[in-house]
Amino acid sequence: MMAFSGWGYPGSAFDASDKPALWELIHRKMGCGPADRAPPAEFAAIQVPEPRADAGSVAALRALLGGEHVALDRETRLLHGMGKSYRDLLRARAGRPGRVPDVVVFPESTVQVADIVSLARARKFAIIPFGGGTNIVGGVEPSPALAAPVVTVSLRRMNRLVSLDEVSGTATIEAGALGPEIEQALNGRGYTLGHFPDSFLHSTLGGWLATRSAGMQSDARGKIEDMVVSLKIVTPVGMLATRVAARSATGPDLNQIVVGSEGTVGIITEATMTVHRRGVQAYHGVLMPDFRSGVELMRRCSREDSAPSTMRLSNAEETELGLTLKPPGGPGARAFKAMVKAYLRRVRGFNLGEACLLILGWEGSAGDVGRRRARSLAIARGLNGFSLGESAGNAWFDRKYDYPLLRDLVMEHGGMVDVTEATVTWRDAMATYERVHGAMHRELCREAFPGYVGCHLSHAYETGVCIYFTFAAARAKGAEMEQYLRAKALSVELLLGAGASLSHHHSIGYEHLPWMEDYVGPAGMAALRGLKAALDPGNICNPGKLLPSAESALGQYWPGYPAGVGAGRAP
Amino acid sequence: MMAFSGWGYPGSAFDASDKPALWELIHRKMGCGPADRAPPAEFAAIQVPEPRADAGSVAALRALLGGEHVALDRETRLLHGMGKSYRDLLRARAGRPGRVPDVVVFPESTVQVADIVSLARARKFAIIPFGGGTNIVGGVEPSPALAAPVVTVSLRRMNRLVSLDEVSGTATIEAGALGPEIEQALNGRGYTLGHFPDSFLHSTLGGWLATRSAGMQSDARGKIEDMVVSLKIVTPVGMLATRVAARSATGPDLNQIVVGSEGTVGIITEATMTVHRRGVQAYHGVLMPDFRSGVELMRRCSREDSAPSTMRLSNAEETELGLTLKPPGGPGARAFKAMVKAYLRRVRGFNLGEACLLILGWEGSAGDVGRRRARSLAIARGLNGFSLGESAGNAWFDRKYDYPLLRDLVMEHGGMVDVTEATVTWRDAMATYERVHGAMHRELCREAFPGYVGCHLSHAYETGVCIYFTFAAARAKGAEMEQYLRAKALSVELLLGAGASLSHHHSIGYEHLPWMEDYVGPAGMAALRGLKAALDPGNICNPGKLLPSAESALGQYWPGYPAGVGAGRAP
């Protein structure tokens, strides 16, 4: 299990001791420094109420699963009570986790999950599926408005590779398998799933499917919904097992109804996924003169048959942050760097304060990787991009899973930091970036400290791209949650106002609920509510998530909803 | 409008006069010849009952649309009463079309469609959307079990290119636009949608979306559901307009709920689609030693980054049919052909009776087409494929839209001919082919005539492929429909029994309804019925289609259902 009040396994931390430039940047942007310390509450001291579950239900669960797989202890309940959003960590660090599940159970098979769901329906307790606990939209948290007992169903014992069909290129995998477990099992047979979200180390196949996850090679492989061939989900009205068909014309796509359902219609227990022979990989860094030229490069590459597998363009602020994560080199390295800078300024006409790092990655056969790399880099050169070579690409690759630990560091030293992401069309990408970037700085600015508004574009498609903002500032002492809610709501509303989607890969949970009805519209909501009612007539599956309802406790999560939310919508 | 009792515009016909080998094949397989004639009933003599629509509804429709866009005449109602399946044409040719719509209306805008749907809800008449009328699963036919009046809504006036976003590579197109209208509008701006189903000349964007259509370049572009970015559908509970986002994580995918809904939850009025700059195209024919090696070639190519845009493998019977469609050449051509045959037999070890034609096509930039072509042909050579060059590819390309006219010719001369298609995994493709091919021949064989069972694989994906059977025999006089139903049911059940899907791109309509509940399962049906009830609470949208219900009149379309259907399921 991950730590209670931070990312990663207990004891993991971001090593900032050898990165003076990082501290300099944090202080310049936010006013926080290494001396500011805001340590979390002691885990052992956090109290939780007695479980609400009745003795009969607990006995029945123990009879189904064995006593050792039914947990009622304080620690297990706390560790399964929240995900890892800023809001979650703020509450965890304060020692006020909110409602936690009454029971946590650990089934080992689809049959056991079906038994749990039947029991839940008969005894009217709520069930919340739990994978790795990395959710950052409140997806795994029991609603405080819920009168019924809550049983969280951890899929972590269901982590097997069930079968591999090498002829068809598919693997059937249990939903509780973590990213590294999946890759280890497949790599041993020469295959890869190729899904590497930022949460890869700690998240599961079932969680990816439930939230429409995106991995860093999505430009080649698509999002998780593009990789799924079929799946099994246990719903309160029975098991739905979709057919193993690449495509079909048999009505609405049931896979695409289940994917993204966030636990609200049942528990996904396994899926058959497209897998590939492992190939070679190469990553490359390119410095673009500005964000606009980087956007144009990504757009052009996304139209090519030879598109990269990964493209990730950082704005100037995120580029600067990335540079601070490298320990300072010796005098020789500094002299070389100065020479390169002078070249870029004088010969290539760069304004270095505007330069943007672009990571390009390719995965496949050696021949294909070589060809596609040459093609992408030629396009980059045509747009005055400066190649930083493989070392810059590999440096990014090596630290790609560390950013959540950097968030912990910032929180530990008095900072607020959160993210907002959405999909924009290529046409709208640049204007949306400029509008949100400027408005978020105005929102975050505190006296001499402008705040941090990093942005990257990643996950490119032919018609658009994911735009991802990371915003940070010093915490407003005594008004931490208000400060956060205001900034988060503003970022979402700026994106929606610019025609972007409500989320590209983080999903809805509680965090994006205030905008869901507006976003989907009345007929769309009728469809989604109709689906929910048909599959979960007793409303026992993750009540209150995804679709606003009485159980959503929106007044608690978004004080003033609906009147307050929306007030920040920029002109 | 297409002709009443056949494919294509009135007067179009397949020219068989210069193809003696075609007649020879038809006679050898089915016992039919040019002298057998079974002309259709005279169109002018076919009677239809008075329209059931009440005067108030008709007056209201006329007020909404203008009198000239509300048709109650015999001819218009007949022409909008059926699609073009064998079952449809059998009834059309016999002059017994079954129930036809009571009114046919021609709206010109989404607003007018919304007005029609509101009126339908208030006055309780049923509505059926109608595009080009090419449906072959009974999708546009009013149910005879329906007491309510039926208003068919033709989208044919809504055929405009609304807008083109060249930066994002999307086009917004009205749902009633025919294939050639779409391509003409886009080609004029340098773009293409790239969706070319066999029905291309006569089918519409809305019909493609409603049925999950697949075009011949699907290996590169995907099916229509892969090309849609957003859409508008008018449902009885309001308009659902999905967002223009390449991907999102905002719950179940509403696009994928609407696509494939076959008119049962509303009327699709427009869609924003991914479009591409027009490139060059090349088609090539390859002769493979047998079906198995062709399957292996397609499977390998589907895993390549350099996959062709089109792959279509014919079995030996379909390959033989294809050869008969070329008028016989002079003595020189015949001598050259004999030489090639001798080479294939002696040097390459072909058994010519087993050889299978494979069409490969590439579309894109000239450089990409060249590179991908070289790669595909190298794989073909490695599997002992013999290149027939571009002329064989172009010959197929030139006649690709003519096969429905060949069906008309066979029907005119006393034959039964229909098709069945499904998706199989690569692992199952060969065994499924052999099983269905053998069993269908046993079913169709009449005395000395073995029947015709052509098969092709087309629409390849990484994990599987569409398998498409065309089966034909002489009509069983006096038991035409029974003969057809038996053969059709057998083919479907053989495919389902082999783990294939119920349809890859033809959809469900009435034709695949008997198997829908089994195929989707109880929880899947609960989801689909929940959606239907939520969006169409009055059941006014194409009642009885897609989801079995009292309005499906299954006893009429599938006599003996459910007991009879399933009896043919092979061991």
C-alpha cells in the first residue's frame, strides 16, 4: 500500500538535497523554502469511528472470503478511505480523513466478487472498488452523505495474467494487477501492454479501465479504452462479459459503456487487452523556440503515418522546472551549457525565456523507430527546434514517475499544488493555453510571488490533444481548502469556457461533478442515469460518484454548489 | 432513390452479356442459366393500404415542413418501406412489400427534426430515420406489429458540409449526405473522409453511424465509430450534442452509445468527423497459394506499423468468381495466362484450385504508400504469394461497387443469394472459415449443384478480422423464404458457435434479433434496455429493432422463433 499522507510506498521521498536550483525556483514562484515545514499528523493518532457494518453482514463476508480477507481494523480502513488528490492529501496531513469504509474485503476471483455484490444487494450496503488508490478525483472515497455501511472491495489479490493468445495478440488479465505486475508477466513472454500512465507503479488495470486512463505511449497505442478487447464486470443485475471481438455492429458498444463507469455500475474483474511484441524504445529531447512552435510540431506529427509513440511539450515554466531537477554540473558542463545558450540566442534566434522542452519517444521495431525518429526530428528542424539528443529524453524518462513525490515535497514545505487536464482541438490549443496560463497566474499571485503554472501537452490525436496544467502557490494558512477550491474551479471553468472537455484521463469522481450535468447535457444525463438505474437499481455501487445525486454530498465537497461554482467563470 | 426491387438507380444492371465464364460458374454451382427468368412484379401494380396517419398529425407535419415535404403517395411510401436485403428483394419482387410507412417526411434541419420528434412524442406516432435505403438487416422497415402510425424521416435534404476545421482536421457534415456528396464536398477542399463501404454510392453518413459501418480503407482509418469526433442526435427527451473532443474521461462514451443505435433512441442529424488531406492510392493483387497463407499474411500485416489501408482476401470460390467477371481476352492473352499458370504450378508449387486472390491497397503520401507497399509485398513473397500487379488491384477497385448488381442478376435468373459477416480473432479465423464453408455447402447443395459459398476476410485489426460469407443456390420454388431463413440462421449460428461476433458492420435490425439476447447476455440487455427507456420512454423510435420486443414481430420475420431458430446450430 502507498503511504497514507503522500505518494509512493512509505519512506519514499523526492531527494531535493542536491538541487539548489529547485529550491530557488520554488521560493521565487511561491515564497516557500526548505526551512518552512508543515509535517503531517501522526498516522497512529488518527481516529476513525467504529465500523457501521452489522454483525450479520460481516459474518457473511467472512464466510464468503475467509476471515483474513475481511478487514475492519483502523489502519486498513484509513488506507482505503481516500485517493491521492491535493484535497485528499490536505485532509490526510491534517489528520481529518473524512468518512472511511466500514469494511475492506479482498476477494480472489470473479466468483467471490459476484458473491460480494449479491450480498451487498441483499443487505443493502454500498460497495466501492479499490485498485492501487492513486485516484485523484475522489473516486474511491465513501460519501459522508451515505447512511448505508460501505464495503470497499480491494482487487489487489486478483493480479494474475490469466492467459495470453499470441496468435491474436491479446492477454486476459485480472483487474487488480498493478502496472509493474502486468509488464513483468507479459515481458517474460516477450510482450508488453504498453500502458504507462504517470501512476503506473501504483495503479491497476481495473482502475485504468474504470477511469479511462492514458499512458505515455498513447500517441501510438491510444488510451486504455482503445486497448480493451473485452471485459468482465460484476453488476448488481448480474455479470456482464463482453465478447472478444476487435469491432462489432451489435448496438451501442458495451465496452465503452463500462470503461469510464468509475465503479458506479459494478466491479470490473478482468479484461482482455491488445498486447504487442516488445520492441526497442528511444526518447529524445528537443528545445522548441516557443510553445506555439511546439504545438505546431505536435499537430503535424499527429497527422503523420510515422507519428512518434510519445510527444510531450512543456511550457517555458515547466521547462524551467525540469532544468532545476538536474544536479548542477562541474565547471566544464557549465561552460558547455553557456556556449549552447549563446548559440541558441545568436545563431538560432531563441529567446531562452520562452524556449520549451519537447520530449519525443518512439517504440517498435528498430527499423521503424529509426525511420519515425528521423521523420519527427526533420519536422522539428523545420520549425527551428534544437535537438538535445537522447540524454535529455532519457533524463525525462528516468524521472517520469517522480513528479507526485515532488508534490509531496512542496506540500511538506507549505505549498499548494494541483493539476487540471482536458482535451482541446488543435485549433483551440494555443489560445486555450494562453488564456488559462494568464488567468491562473492572476489567481495564484500572492504579493511578490507569482505562483507556478506549468503546462504540458501530451496524448496527441489527429484532431486534438490533452492540455495539462500544474498550478502551485504557497498555502493560504487557515483557508487552505477555500484557496484550492477557488483555483481548481477557475481552471476547470476556463477550460470548459474554451470548449475543452471536462477531463481527458483523470475522470469525474467528486472532483469534476459540479460541471458534469452542464457538460453532458440533459439528454446525455438521461442516458447515463438510465444506464446506472438499469445496472444498479439499488444504487449500491460507488454511490454519488460520476453522476450528481443526493449521495454526492456536493455541498460538502464544493461549498456553495451549485451557486458558488461557476461564479469564477472568466469572461 | 434506388430502384424498388433491386440495387442502384432505376435502369442500372450488371452487364453479363460479355462474360460467358460467369454464366458457366453460376450454372455449375446453382443450376441457373441465362434462360431462367423470374422477373419482378410490376411496380405500378403494387398496392399499399391507405395511410393510418390521422389528419391532425398530417396537418401538423405540413405546417412544420411545408406541404411539399410531407409525402403520403403510394410510390414514396413504397420506396421508403424496405431496405435491400435478400429478404427485402424477395418480397419486393413478389409485389408483397409488407408494411410501409404511413407518411414520409423530408426535414431540412436539426430544428425541423426536433419538431418532428416532439410531434411524434405528443401524438404517439412512430418515427424511422431513412438515409439511402441500403440497409440489409430490416432496419428501415416499419414493424407490422405496430398499431401506431409510422412516419419515416428521410434525411436526404440534410446533405451539406456544415464546416471544415483544417487546423484540427475535422469536418461537420449533415447526416443525410450520401457518400459521393461527402467526398465531392471535401475533395474540393483537398480533403477526404476516407469511408468507402460497399454501399458508398447510395448510403449516408447518418446510416453509417447508426449501423457502425465499415469502409474498405478501414485497416488504416478504422470503422465509422473510429472516425467520429462528436455528433448530434435528436432524442424524444431532447437533443444530445456530444463534445468535440478527441478523447475524454467523463464517464461512458456517449458517442459510442449513439453509434450503432439504429434509430432506436432518436435521429442522428449531424456529426463532426476526422478528415484527412487527400493522398495517392495504389491497389495491388497478389495470388496466395491458399486461404491459410493469405490469413497469415493479413495477420502479420495487421501487426505492422506499415500496415496497408486495405486488405481483402478471397477464398478460392470467390477468387474463381472474380476471374469470371473479366471478359475473355484474345489468343495472346490466353497463351500468357496459360504460361503463368504453368509457372505457378511447376515452379511455385501452387495447386491452382486452392489459390486465393488478395487485394492490398495503400493510401497516403506518395512516400508512405511506396514504403508500405514494399513492406507488404515483401511479407507476401515470404509466404509464397505471387504478385499480379496493379492491374489486378485496379480491376477489383473498379468493380467494387458492382456486386449488389450481380446479386440482382442472380435473383433475376432464379437464384437465392445472401451474406453473413462477423468478427473473429486471428486465432479462430482459419478454423471458423473451414467449418462455416463446409457446413454451408452441405446446406445449399441441391442434387448435382453444390451451391456457392464465397468468403472474404477484410477489415483487419491487430487482434482479429471480419469474415464475410456470400452464399447462393437456386431458389427453392414455393419455399423461397424458408430456404433462405434456414441458410441464414445456420450461417449465423455457426459463426456464433465458433466464438465470432453477431455482426461486424451490418448491424442487427430484425435480421439478427433472434440471437441478440443470447449474444449480449442479461446484464448487457439490461443496460441497452435501460438506455432505450431513458432516451425513448414512449418507444416511438424505430420500435422493435435492435432490442427484441413485442414490436419486433419476430414470429413473422423468423417463424418459429425462438424454438425454431437455434435448431440448426451445428454440433
